Amino acid sequence: MDSTKESQSIASGWKRERIQPSLSEVYRSMPVPQNGSWFRKMLAFVGPGYLVAVGYMDPGNWATDLAGGSLFHYDLLFVILISNVMAMLLQALAGKLGIVTRRDLAQACRDHFSKPVSFVLWVFAEIAIAACDLAELVGTAIALNLLFGIPLIYGVLLTALDVIIILMLQNKGFRYIEALVISLILIIGGCFAVELFLSKPVISDVLKGFVPKKEIVTNPEMLYIAIGILGATVMPHNLYLHSSIVQTRKYGNTVKEKKEAIQFSTIDSTVALFFALFINASILILSAATFFSSGKVVDDIDQAYELLSPLLGSSVASILFGVALLASGQNSTLTGTLAGQIIMEGFLNIRLKPWLRRLITRVIAIIPAVIVIALYGEKGTMELLIVSQIILSFQLSFAVFPLVFFTSDKKKMGTFVNSIVTKVIAYFVAVVIAILNIYLLVRTFVD
């Protein structure tokens, strides 16, 4: 089948053949060399994966990783590993959906499902964005409080300024946003590399932690933390985000060019998620080597910050922890607001000014954070982090199942449809995530 017939075949699998792209201001704005070397083409696709990886290392992950390390030593490193492997598969599918169909996941849902179903999915997605944004701005506010003594309520309000940063950078080009995100990821990675050096973990024990243990399933407390790590790692808004931002690249429309684009996009997201794996694993390893070894149970970011320097014997330990948290929170707010715009434009086909859409997303998250901080103070912020992760866990399946369904439908994907093996593995992952998150929800409400 030639490229024209292939494109027509894919288009016929959707109700609407022509759609207005999300993030239209940067859609296909970044050229891909047609005749360059493999490496040059690969470099052209580097970037979207790192924006996606940010969601896998956001402040919502920190509490579960800290608790896992301080309670169960290195035993839950396997859970972090398997969570990232699941994420690599799902993000690869999200990138493929966007490249092949020129639709992001939100647009694909609006196109395929009835209006009532699509509306419900939009509501769930918006709740997830608000929950994710809530965790990110709370994490940023905590970092500002720890490093500079800024009261939490003022720190939350300061996070609204990221809307201005995004607009300034996006007006210069999407590469500037990608460069900022990658720079902040490197700062986070550098901070934890030093922390690991200071904590001196036993390498042989760390490696054993990546081997699965039956206690993860048989020990209820360990299982609870493990599912919390899974829920905090695989983020629903990242699937919407990735399926859209891969379309910032101006790749060709032939079967060969789309295959190349899928290959490069998958490499980009997979390599970027290895950075997320390193950072999540580093938090747990740091917690195990420092707190577990000292007999201290730590599941609070503030508590970890206060204890690191005295336990490691270096004043820089707590500072680096706070800097990494600040970089993580700021990075996550940048990508979260982009995802919010994609979800609203994709599901509702509403085109608001970018600054207005991002301001709406931020205000929705700021209001509950300000109320809770005003009423309950620091304790309330940690409860907010926990609640945000529960909401994200509940929403996850409503993004995962449509993604797997669309990419497994030959009418919608043509020759790019998932292979039998990929389809079986993807549905297995979707079912496992759904079952574990149901268990997490039930256990949380029972407790």
C-alpha cells in the first residue's frame, strides 16, 4: 500500500478526517532533516520525551519513595523498575498514536466516543490535571519554604508565575521550553548523584533490591507502598501530553518517514524515562541508606530535609535535597499546564488563549492548596499530596485503556497497528494497573 492510500485508510477509521491540532502555535514547527544522518534525525526528535519524563519524577513521587526506602530498605526498587518499564511501553504507544493519526489522545477520544462518554472522560482528565498540578505546586511551595523560609501560602501563590515563563519561552520556540526542562532534570540528577555519594549505599544490597521478592505481594504494608509507588509513577496526563508534543516535529507523511518518526520518538522517551528511573530509585536508595539504617521511618518531605544533614554529616545534603525538590516542582508545573491546554482543546475543541488556559489550570489547583494551608498548615500539605496521588490513580485507567484500544485498532492505525505481542502485553499492563489502583483506592478509604 502506497503512502497516499495508507493515509486515506487511516483517515477512514476516524469520524473526522480533518482536525485542528492542539498547541497549534508550535504544531510542526520544528524541522526534521530529510537527508541527514541517522544521528542528526535522532537529535531532531530529542526533547518531548524529557517533558514526559518530568511527570515521573514530580513531588508526588517523593513521599512514596521516601516511605518505601525508610520502611523496607531496598526491597521496593523492583517496583520502581517495573513501573518505569510499564511507563516506557505506554509512552511509546502515546507517541505512535500522535505520529500516525495526527491526533493526540484527547482528540482521539472525542473523535471515537459519543459526546456523553467523551465529556465524562474530559471531566476525569481535568480532575487529574488539577490533582497533578496540586502536587506540583505544593512540592514547589515546600521547597521554597525549606530553602528560603517563604511561608507555604506565599510559595503556592508564587508558582502562578510559571505561566509567564512558559509564554516567554514558547514565543521564542518550543526548543526553549525543552532546553529548560532538560536543564532542570540535569540539576535534579546532579543533586541526587551527590546525595548518593554522601549516603554511601552498599552496591550489592542495592542490586538485590531490583530482584522481585514475594514479600512485595504477601506483606500488606509493603504491597500498599508498592501500589502507591506505581500510582505516583505512571501519570495519566503524560499520555495526553506525549501524543500531542511529538507533533511539534515536522516529519514526513510517507510510511517510511512515519516509521522513522516512531522509532526516534520511542528512543527519545525511553532514554528520558531512564533518567526518571535513576531519580526515583535515587530517592528510595537515599532513604534506605540514610533513614532505614538509622532506624527512622520517614514519609514526610519536611522530615527528610531536616534529617539528611545531621545523619549524613554534611550541611550540603539538605540543601541539595531542597534544590532538587524545587527543580522537580517547577519542571512539573511547566509540563502540567501544557497538558491542561491539550486536554481542553482536544476534548472540547475550544481554543482559548494559551495564557488564559494555563492561568485557569493554575487557579483551579491554587484555590484548594491555599484553603488547606490556611486551615491546617504544613500537615495539610502532605495530606494534599496523598489525596492528589489517589485521584491520579483513579483516573489512570481512563487514559490507558483508550490508548491501548486505539493503537490496537487496524482501522485507526493501518499498518502501524500494534502487533499481537504488543497488544497482549499492553492490555495486560492496563488490566494490572486497573486492579492495583482499585486495591489502592479500597485500602485507602478503608484505612
